[in-house]
Amino acid sequence: MVEHGDIRVVHRGGSKINSREPVISSDSRLLLCASGECVKVFSTSTEECIHDLRGHTGLVTGVLLRPSNHLQAYSCSADGTVRLWDFTDGILIKWRSVGKACVCVCTCVCAELFQLVAVHLPQSGDRLVEARELSAVLSDVSSNPAAIAFGRGGEYIVSAKGLQLEVYFFKKQKSYRFSLKENNKKGRKNTFTCVASHPQDDCIATGHEDGKIRLWRNFSHKKEYTYSTLHWHHSVVSSLCFTPEGTNLLSGGVESVLVQWRYNQESQKDFLPRLGAAITHIVVSPDGALFCTSHSDNSKELLSALRIQVTLKSLSTDLMVDPRSKAMVLNGKPGHLQFYSLQRDKLLFNLDIVQQEYIHQSGLQQFEVVKAAFTASGNWLASVEERKQKDAELELNLKLWMFDEQSQSFVLNTTISAPHEARITAMCFCQSTDSQTTMLVSTSKDGHFKAWQLATPAHTEDDGPSWSCDFVGAYHSLVPECCTFSADGSLLAVSFQEVVTVWSPSSWELLTTLSQPPGAIRDLCFGKLSCSKYLVGTTANNLLCCWNLLTCALEWSTSMNTSLLLADPLSENMAAFCPQAGFTDLFVFKPNEPRPLYSHKAVCSGNVTRAVFAPREEMLDSCEESSQWLNHSQLYFLTQCMDLMTFTTKAEEARQMAASKQLVIDDSIAMTPFHLLLGKHRGQQQQQESGQDSLSAERTPLPQGSAAIKELLQTPAHILPSTSFLCSMFVQSLLISVTDSRSEEMESEKEEDSEEEEIESRAVRPPEMARCGQATETATLTKAQVKELRRVKKLDHGWLSSVLDL
Amino acid sequence: MASYKPTKITVYPKLGEKVTQDTVYWKNYKAPIQIKEFGAVTNINFSPVAPHNFAVTAFTRIHIYGPFSHEPVKSFTRFKDTAYCGRFRSDGQLLVAGCEDSVVRLFDVNGKVALRMYKGHTKAVHVTDFTSDSYQILTGSDDYSCRLWDIPNATELNAYQEHTDYIRCGVTSKLNTNLFITGKMETAAPPPLFYAYVLISVMTLDHGQPVESLLLYPSEGLLVSAGGRFVKVWDLLKKGQPLVSLKNHHKTVTCLCLSSNGERLLSGSLDRHVKVYNTTSYKVVHNFDYAASILSLALAPNDESIVVGMTNGILNLKHRKNAEESKEISGQQRRRPSYRVFVKGKNYFPKQDDYLVSKPVKQHLAKYDKQLKKFNVSKALDTALEAWTRLKKPEITVAVIKELDRRGTLKNALAGRDEQGLSRLLYFLIGNLFDPRFAPVLVTAAEMILDIYQSVIGQSSVVDRQLLRLQEMLEREIDYQQELLEVLGMLDTVFASSLPRKEVPCSAISKSNGLTQGEGRLQLQAT
């Protein structure tokens, strides 16, 4: 992959984490998810990804804890290996090659021995139970891991496929099969979708395609088995799970409602609605306190905790970078835009664009955010949502959002319903920063492009400015495909199939037309900075053309099939992605010369359709010619399997490694800024104590050891007085005062207080001080403050607790 | 777990006139009172002192009306011919009026017979006014002269013969005894002028049309003149530099008036409109319509009433609504006693050092939203079709129908209705189907209704009648749309021929001709 020596394609997260069910560690602190070729370990308290377990070369198909050692976990992968990890430290302990690709892995605890089960689908779906003592082969097993379950301490194994349920008893080495009719009278489908077995009882719960849940009992007899039916879900039950004690059964499906059924009192059920997307897996932590649901939109939800991560979904908008937060913006939950921090691989927030209740039902056409654009300053966001029904006309909404400084989020300013008659093909803001008016241009399949402008209404003074249509343009009733503004905002280029038209946004005059037939224009980009006189376009007929706008003539053109062309906003560079024989090549060039600055063959397999230049927080100053294009901004792109990739240089990587080493901390405590502060303080305290042991009397004690700060840190935050009150005290405690002034201070202090207690302590203090020297210094120094603080603590806070109880 | 998002009710832009503070202010008058006078009302003048009676000059009489009575308090009828320009002195005790018979008469407001008669003009006197020291009278006459009279002695102090035409309007300065301005009528070729005098003419301003009315600002720095269709504002301190020329009337502007705070200028015209201008931006902020051409206009102090005199001899009086009456209008929004319960504690804002314990705001859902949340689709539609919502806020009903359509359950909600329910639905459709804002949603619903209920057509006479009505309206709408398209086609032709064809520098292809022809053909088919 590496071609230029020091530039590398690096994976930057964003792969699926919902393909297999996650695993919660036995102490409920960690969550293990199979994600692409690695296993991600999340902390359940902070939702941060702690580390990745890397090593597999194929897709990870299953993760599970090692029953005999709670700190170890197995993972199996499509590359045919099973690996054993120490997941707290992220160390690979051993690995075993199975030879065939494992599709899924299941296990159960059975006293001392455990069984590791791998399903080999290529072998016409028969099952191999590998264990030290037991091995059994069941034939005809579903590839879905949810359709296999171990029952009550590993006595039997249940597997469901199609309309058959098979129970295999290990002790008796016997299997029983139960089958259902394909359809019942009302035309419901009875196909099994998932299976769960009760941890203590002989009971198997099965989910069905029609939304029914059946509870099977007495299945150790061929004929006398019974089952009862629970029905709430209106479509497929995709996941079932018993809580560890077996008191509750959890079920979830497309409705995105988590249903909790009481075992043996099935009429009582609790709901947790609107979880965001269809539930694919439900996992309960071993202590039963945490439920983890994973959803079809690639998110995990920890109930009683927050959402861990929403990562890249199927995309219909372009990737963008929010100029304000430097976050990447893309589709998130249905009808939302997600702001995704590139630096931290974390979801910042979701912006609700559609603002409608999402109905979780398969086959329903919903509003989707299809286009979005930012102004250069990040003050305005434009979004387009559309809904297409089969027999109705297209519903389109163009929404303009203003950034509100106060709430630090985008606030809806204008909604334009039906801005165009047909689908909007492209949209862009005028990127020049000095123009007084903000302008948005949208092109549509109806053959028009429209310019929208921010204007204050003439009559009403109370309403703020809103957007209205300024100009409607067309060119020979051709369909406009893409539009772009020049860097200074003085020119607008709109491509109409084979023709590029150049307009002046100030007067809306058609200035000139450019074309290079045959082949419709696919992408258009103005050059930036010194190359702003060039307009670069790619055509469907494998041509990359560069026009000089001063002469209105073609400057150069080369023949290459470009799928994506984009310009770096901070430099002259442009990047072109060219698919070739199943792989995608990248070329980086400047518009003023047809020679590429940098080229990279086969950056990834498949086609790259989305990419973005993200400005760097701090500029790099590499002087090597091949990596200079990475100085101002970083190029991110999405592969077909929704992995977010980027390019880094060796120097940058080394720096990042160094930074990450510094950040390695004990993950037994949640990683919070406050913990960092406290942890450091604790370490220093220990150090100090040891220092005192070695009688280093000359050293001034560190102020953190003072009683005032201890008091401050130990007092619960909600009963502390206001910060302004504590600040002076805190600052004083940090100051290292001279001994003389200290004694004076003490004198005055005592005069004020004039308490017997104080006088007593005075009598006692001198010998003490003589003994302990510097150690007591800080304590006495802040005696007044401590008293003050105690007084505050003694204040009646009963009212507060009563308020909280409300 | 997100909370339920309520149905989004589309807010449609309000059509028609925008409500501004000005419209609220100028609409706050009671229904007009019409008084029939004997002839065209040529002048209206308010007494400067309370109770602010006003003198109405019409034909051979001057009537004085009180602020509230609709019968004249007093009338001066001893004119031999048409009276002109009855004006009060600044103390409200004396009234001067010109006459067609060239005699200027001075009346005591309480008397009946003229106190003084000033004879000297040879033709009709159209302009009379008191000077600011209130001992002299200025008159302007059709004999091209303008005279200054001493009140007690009834002697002529001065005569100005500089005018070359009839003097038809004039105004005296309230601050400077010696300054007055007169305007004249045009008859001959030289452009009509009006003059400002300080004993002799000091300034000549050219309005361009015969001057009908003059008005000095309270500060006397600005002068407003009306003549022809124009209202012009002049800056007297800058040697009569023209500031703005307003052309908002389409017939001759006959009278001018300032609102009591001096921020609004009113002009009346023969085109039967009174326009209100903002005196800072000189934009029209309000407009009054009247039944006949307007000759005279006056505003009572504090804008308590607007009095307009018209050519047909009708005097139109509008009184301002007093505070209670204007409150009665907003009485519909008057809060019920239970409001106090809801607002209790809500209007308390935490002070700086207060510890704020925030309580989650309970989301209030409308009834249809609650039903939608529970997927009770039919019930939600029923709720949205309740009489008040259906009639007063059809957008809510449409939004619920749209939401049901989005959820794919509109058919379920529409189906299974009895005669009453169906007729209610059809009634709503008949009322709103042709509203362009609602049409896209309701057409889908109408199609579904026809699909669902086609088997039962003919069983109920009520439903059948409504369906026939719907069909009839559809046909009418189709005809209407066709006509509109025809007009559009005509307009396109007109525009295409009138607009110059612009050549665009085209570097490559030139298939424009074929394409434009194709477009034209398409349009023809559409029409």
C-alpha cells in the first residue's frame, strides 16, 4: 500500500459495530464489540473507546468472554483464526487456526469445562462442537448467531432454522426437533428469528417473523411439549434475552422499542420506546444492572447510561466539515445530521433536521436529509430533506439554520417547502467572506437553478432576516448538475450536462459558457488562492479538464476516469479519486499544471464516493514535496464499507504515538479531567509522604496537601458554597507565605476568634511545630479557612435534600 | 430514548396587508360619521384651544362643530356668496373667512354678525389667515394680490402685488410674525411659483404645478407643498432646496395635514385616498379610502379625530376609540381566572445567587398528538376534524392528514366511517381542496376516500350530494386553471416579443435554436 515512503493510508474508525452482539465484561465496566477487523473495548461509564484489539486479518465474527477467566476473551474471525485476548490490557495471549472461516462462536459454562463452538458455514452448515470432552455435530444450523443458545448451565443447546427448532441434550446425546407450520390461518409467518434460553428454568423463548414470541416448555419429551405465545411486536422480533436471574425477558425489533416481559407473569410488560433505530442485539450485563442494545444505525445504547457511539451510516449527503467545530458532518440517525469529531473519533451531537416523529416500520418512506452545506464562517447551514413516495409527488424541504451563539447550536431560520419541482442535485454557499450578503445556490433536476438570499423583510421590524429566492436561472432547459462559487464569490459556475455556464452573481448575467463534449460534467471546482483563475471539471467520459477563465479557453485536459474531484479550501491543491479495476487511485495536483503532485495507487478497494479535506488544527511544516499537500488540511475519505480513512505522514504518526503514550492511564477509574487532577494530586501526596520519611526538611510542602483543599475536594459538590466564595481561600492556600507574616496572621486570627479552644491549641502548638517542622505549616496556615469551611458544612442543608427528593 | 416529537403544523405566510404599528394606530378609529353639508367642503380648521371645535367651510356657510356633537354648535351664514377658508385665531376666539364677493369677514366665535369687514380686494378671496402676533390678517385673492390687514382698525397695512396669478393657498408662520407663504394658481405659460414673504418676497420656490395646499412644519424649517399629483418637501433653511417629491396619488393632491406629534404627514387627494407618510422615510405607511374626491382634511389635536370634507358635500368624521373600547377588541384574549394558576411561579426569575433546581418541563401534547403517539389513527383524524379546528385552523387538520399519510396509515384512518363521519370529511374536502396550500395533501386523501367508499355510493343521499358538489367544484377549478394557463401563454408571448434577445458569448456548441423552438412547442401543448 505504501508508495511514497512516508505517507500512509490510515483507518480512522467508522466501521460497523453492530454486526455481532457486544459482550459486557463480568464487572460491567467494559464492553467489547466486534468492529471490522478488530475488537473495540469501550468503557461503560465514560463511553470512550479504550483500545482496539487488533490482529485479525478478516472480519471479526464473534466475541465472547472466556468462562474460566473473566479477564480474557475469545474472538473469531473470517480469516479462520480464534484468538484469546487479555482485553483489559489489549494483549493477544494465544491464537489457534481453525482452518475454515468461523461465522459465529458460542459458548457456555459447564462447571469446569467449557465448550467453544464454531460454526463453519462453508461446510454446508454443519456444526462442530469443539471441547475437551464433548463434541457433537448438529446439522442444518442457521448462520445467525442469535438463533443458537445454550440452556441452563450448558445442559442442552438450542438452534433454530427456518421453521424448525432443535434441542440437543449433551448428557443424553439426543436431539429433539419441533417444527411449526409455515403459515397459520391469518397468514402470519412462523419462521424463527432468534432464540434465548432461560438461565435457571427449562424454558426456551423463540422470536418469530410475525412478531410473536413463543415460550417452549417440557421440550425434553418428543410429544408432550407445550408452548405459550406472547404477542406485542408488529414485525420481526430480532433479539431476545433473559436477564441473568431469569426474572425478565427482553425483546426488541424493528419498532425500536425495548419490551421487558415478566417471566411467568407475561401480561405485565414494560416498554422503553423510541430508542432511535431498530434493535439488532440486546445484551444484559452479568449483574443485571446494564442493558446494552445495539441498533441498526450502528449505535449502541446503554440503558441507564448514554449512547456510546453513532458512526457512519449509509450516506446520502456529502461529507462536510463544520468550519466552527472542525467536526465532520454527515447523516446520522434518520432525519438527523451528526457532528463527528475527527480528532477523537466520537460523536459530538446530532442535529435534528426533519423534526418529525420517526416511525420505525419497514417499508415506510421517510424524510431523509439528502444535502447539506455550510458557509465559510459556519454561521449558516443549509439542509435539504426529501421524501419520495411511489404514487405521490416528491416532497422537498430546504431548511436554513443559523448558528446561535447563546445556545451554541443551529437554530432553524427559514423553511422553504418545495424549493424546486424535482430533486435537488447540488447546493453551495457563496464562500467569500467579505461579501455583505449570504447567498445559496441550489440546482435541481427540474432544469432550474435558484439563488437564495438572506434579506430583511421590508415591513415588519420585529422579524429577523429570512431567506428568499433571488434569481431563477436556466439554460436551454438542460438539467443542471453541479454548481460552485469562485473563491472570491464573483463568479458562479453551473454545469448543464455538457456545458458549463459562468454567471455573475451580482447582476445575474450569463458571462460565458464552456464545454468539452462529449460527456456530461460530473464535478466542478474553482481553483483557490493563486489558481483562482482556473476552473476544473470532470466529465462522465473520462476527461479531466481545466479551463482558464481569463481566456475562456481550455488550459489542459487529461483522460482519466474521475469519480470524485474536490478542492482543498486552504491551498491550491485538488484531489481526484479515480476508480480503476476494482481499486481507487488518488491523484493530487495543482490546477496550473497537469502534473500530479502526489499519486497513490489503490488507496482502497471499491469506489470512493465521499471525501473531504478537513483543515488541520495546527499546520504541519513538512518540506518534502510529496507530503506538502497534507500541510494545511487532511484528506478523509469513506470506503464502500463505510470505513473512514485518512492520509498521514510518518512524522505525524510518530508524534501521535508519543501523545497517546502520555495519555495511557489506569482505566479502572473513569477518565475524566477531574480524575486527572485528583489522580495527580494523590500521587504527589504519596510522594510527599515518602519525602517526609526521608527527612527532607528543607523542601517546602506542596500546597495540595493542605487541609483546606482536602476539605474542598471531599465535600460533596452540591453542598459547597459558591465558587466566588471559595476562590480567595483556594488562592491563598496556594501561596507560600513567609513564616514571620504567618505568625502575625495567627495573632490577628486569634484576636478575632477569641475562643478558648484556640488558646489551648496555641499552648500546645509550639512543641508540635518544633517536632514536625514544615509538615504542620500548611495545616496551621489555613486553619481559619478550614474553620470557615467547616462552618459552611455545618449549615443546614436539609432544605436542599427535601428539594432533591421532590 | 428521545421524546415524542409532535406533529409539525406548517406555518403559512400570511397573505395581505402586513400589520405594522402604523396600521394598528390608524385603524384604531370608530366607524365614520357622515354629515351632509350644503356644498363641497373646501376647508376644515380646528380651534387651537379646548374643546377643539372645528370650523367647516362649505358653500355659503361656515359651521362650527363640537368635538362630539354631530350637529353644528354654531353657524355663520351671512355670506353673500361662497365662503372660503374659515380659520380660527390662535386663542380660538376669532374666526376669519374669505368670500367670493371679495370681502373678508372677521367673526367672534360666540357672535353671529361679522365684527369687521375688510374690503379692498377686487376678486374672490380664497386665502385668509391670522399672523402669529394675532393682530393682523393675511389674505390672498384672485386679483393677484396679497394683503395684510390690521384687525382692530380694519385697515390695509400692506399689499403685495408680486403674484402673477390667482392666489389659492397660503400659510403664515407661527413663530415669525412677518413670515408667510402663499401659493398661486397657474393660468399662463410661466411655471407656477409660490412666494415666502418677510414684508417683501424673500424666496421663490417652483413647485411645477398649481399649488393646492401648503403646510409648514412645527419647527418651520420644512415646508410641504401639494400641487398636481405631487407632494413636495422643501428645506427653507437651505434656501428652499427641494428634499423629496412624493408621487403616491394619481390625481391632484388637494390638502395636507400633519399628525399631532409631527411624525406623520397626511395628504388627501381627488383620487379619494388619504395617505399617511412617515416624515423620516417619506414612505406611505397607511392609506384611508373615502367615497368621494377629497377637498379638505384636518386632524384634531392628539389625532383624536380625522375630519375629511369631500366634493359631494359630505363631511366624514372619525373618532379615535378610547382605551376601553380598544381593549374590548382584545377582550377575546382576556385571560380566564384559571390562567393565574398556570402562571403561578412561572414569572419568577432566579436572582444571581439563587440555587436553581430545574424541573424538567412537561411536554404538552395536543389531543391528536396523544392519539397519534398511541397509533390511534382514526381517533386522531376525528379529533383533527372537530368543528373548531376544521373551520378555524384547517392547517392543523391538513397537517394531521399529512402525518397519517407519512406513516402510511391514512387509508386505515379514512376507512370505516359512517354517514356522518364521511360527510364531515367530505365537507372539509369541499372547503379546502382548492386551496393551493393544502391541495397536494388533500388530493391524495380525496383519492383514497373515493377508492374506499366507491362501493357504497348511492346509499346515502347526503354523501351523494356532497360528492356531486365536489365534482362540480373540480370541474370549475379545471376550467379556471385552463384559463390561467391561457393567460400565462399570452403573457409569455408578449414578454418574448418585448424583451431584447441577448447574445451570450458561446465558446462551443450552438444548438440553442432547436432547443428554444422545442420549448415553445411544449408551452403551446400545455395551454
